[in-house]
Amino acid sequence: MSPQRRVAVVIPCWNDGRFVAEAVASVQAQREPCELVVVDDGSTDTQTAAELRWLEQSGVVVVRQPNRGVALARMAGLEHTSAPYVFPLDADDRLAGDVLHELADALDANLSLAAAWGDTQTFGTIDWVFPTWRCLDPWLVTYVNRLPVACLYRRTALLECSGWSLAEGYEDWDLWFRLAAKGWGGTHIGRVHLEYRQHPEARMLSREQARHDRTFQGFRQRHARLFAARHRSSRKTLAPRRVRLVFRIIDASRVSDSRRHRMHDVALRTLIPATRPLVDGLPQTSPLKVAAHRLGSAFRRRLRGRTGLRSSPAAADRG
């Protein structure tokens, strides 16, 4: 580790006063020297206001702005830091134990990398490990995004690609498109790097999924060259040939972008077991096997119901 190396951690916060102290504590527990900035993105609840005042009094830098969304909150935090590496951490999540130095070591070792990350451990309502891709794959990224927004980025790469500039959702996916188009790479460090809080209520992801078709059409327009290069980039992808074949079949289907995206994701988890979430250390069953089991169970229940209806008059006569 270079004695001059520092990492900036930017924590956007909008009404997450219940959790932000945990996020801050996970940063302060790292051995890597950090610039820590919390961005209050126009919070309105009193608990968050009180928590941020307490953090500020304890020495944490708090930047305040009107509510402009998580993407612009991250960019505001970026402007208030100068470290060569930047980690955006949501206020309700936590860094895994002592991980920043491993992420920074990965970027130190290869100047062609824009980002380094690991797998994601959920906590809260469910406790799973979600595997992420091993690299930034320009072919795969045009289909599905299995890369975390919360990872360690090289500041020069972020600035070259204008950072998080999409305010309508999927801003992390949009950034991966731009990094891939510029020829930047990324790498996995072989361990969990992020603890992601799973909430019982629907939050941002469900809203983004609801407008997937419109957003993805925008991706096709903004990143037309990357989509046009799919055939060429498929020759270099690490995805197995069977995945490329199935994706071509799915591409030929006349369905919405959101449905096609779902089909791509199911195909990945079916054909590559390593992409399935781990529950208690074991990969989930293939989604097609799960669907077949559910259909079989429904069919058997329906069959039993019909059998019962046919036999009920006879049973009544016996009575």
C-alpha cells in the first residue's frame, strides 16, 4: 500500500437517518486512509437531520443540497473530495470488514482498470450472497448488469466518463456502458466487499424496473456504438458459447425490452450456476427447474381438485 494513497467514500443520504451511522462506522473501521463525505440530499425527516448534525459534530464532513437524486448527490460528494479512488456507499448499506485496501490494491496493480469490486452480502429481511461478474464485459453489459454501483472507482475514469449523470434511474448501468465504451476494464477481488440492506418495502429498484423499457431505449440511443459492436464483442466475451446462442434466440423474440431483460437474466442463472445467489453457502436451484416444479405442483393440485369433484357425488350417495 502506498503511504500517499487515499480513498474517498461518498455517502448520499435522503431520509436514511436510521441507518447512516452504521454506514459511517463501517467506513471508519477500515484501515485504508479515507476522505469521508456524507451528502444530505434534501432530507426532510427530523431523525435524519439530528443524526447528520451529530455526525458533523463528531468530525464527519456533511454536504447539504436540495433534493436532486442519488446520482447528483454522489457527484456533489465527488466534488468535495480529491482522493484518486472513490467509493459511493448508500446510507443504508455497509462496507464489508477491512475491504477498501484490497480494492485499492487491485486498482494499483493495473492502470487499465476503472473499478474493483467483490460480491454482495445482503442482510435485513434476507441473508444471501449475490455473485457479481469477474470483469467489465462490453458484450454482457449490453444485456444485463451484474456489476455493483457500490465499488471502488478510479477518479480519472469517473471524470472521463462524466460520472453518474443519468438522473432517471439505472445511473450505475449507464456508467458501466460509458466505461466499457472508453475501453476501461474492471476486476473482482474474490470476496464479499459490500453488505447490502434488504428492505421489506419496495424501494428504488422496483421503480426502475417499472420504467425499464423507456430507459433501455435511451441506452440504445446514447450507447449506439456499443450495441452495434455486439457481434464483434461477442468474440471476446468470457460468456460460454451456449449463453451467446441462447441470447441470440432471445434477441429474435418479439417481446418488450423488460421481458427480454428478464429472459436474459433467467438464461444466465440457468446456464451458469456461478451467477446464482448463494443461500447458506449453496447456489440456488436453476430458475427453470424452480418454474417447472411450481408448474408441476399447480398441475397436481388442480388434478386432485378435479378428482375430488368427480368423486364427491358418489361419496354423498354412500353417506
